[in-house]
Amino acid sequence: ALAQGKTVDNGYTPIELKNLAGRTSELEGRRVAVTAEIVSVNADFRSMNVFDQASKAVVAVSLEQLSKSQRQALIHEPVLRVSVFGRIEMKNNRIVIKADQVMPLATDLVASK
């Protein structure tokens, strides 16, 4: 786990979704890394919403900078949890993370008997 607020080698600051609320002016334009659950994907694959269970925070993620194949991979694979690396922007008075990269995280599915 990365320490909150520390910048990692790639220039992204790890942050929890719950810490985005109320800090828009401070964070706008900053490069951040968040890990969250995917709750919805736009029909044109150009955006998605991610959710943090602990804080109940939902944040929009723009996928427009990703290639078409990268966007479609998020839809065609059973991806539930992702790490998003991108820049914080304000759009219609809402925080949006403009993704530079989205990394699916492994989900352990175990069948019970």
C-alpha cells in the first residue's frame, strides 16, 4: 500500500476517493492515482463512474484519452475493480478524473461448495 499523499515514481499522488470531496480547488490539475469499484460505464465507452465502498463516494472518470481497445477491454473483461491514473478536472461542477491509464485489478472468484 502506498502512503497517502506521497508521490509515486510515475508522478501520480495516491489518494482515496473520500478525500476528493471539498478539495477541488486544491486538487484540480493534479495527477492522482485512485483504486475503486466500477459502478457504471457510459454506452460509448468514453466514461465510467467509480465507487468507494467505505466512504460511499462516486467519481466520474473520463476514458477519452485511452485507445479504443483499452476502453473496450474494460467492458469485455469481467473487471470490477480498477486503479485509475489521471488528472483531476472540474466539469459541470463535478470532479472528473481524466484517465491516462486504467489498470484492471484481479478479482479472486472462489466457488463455494
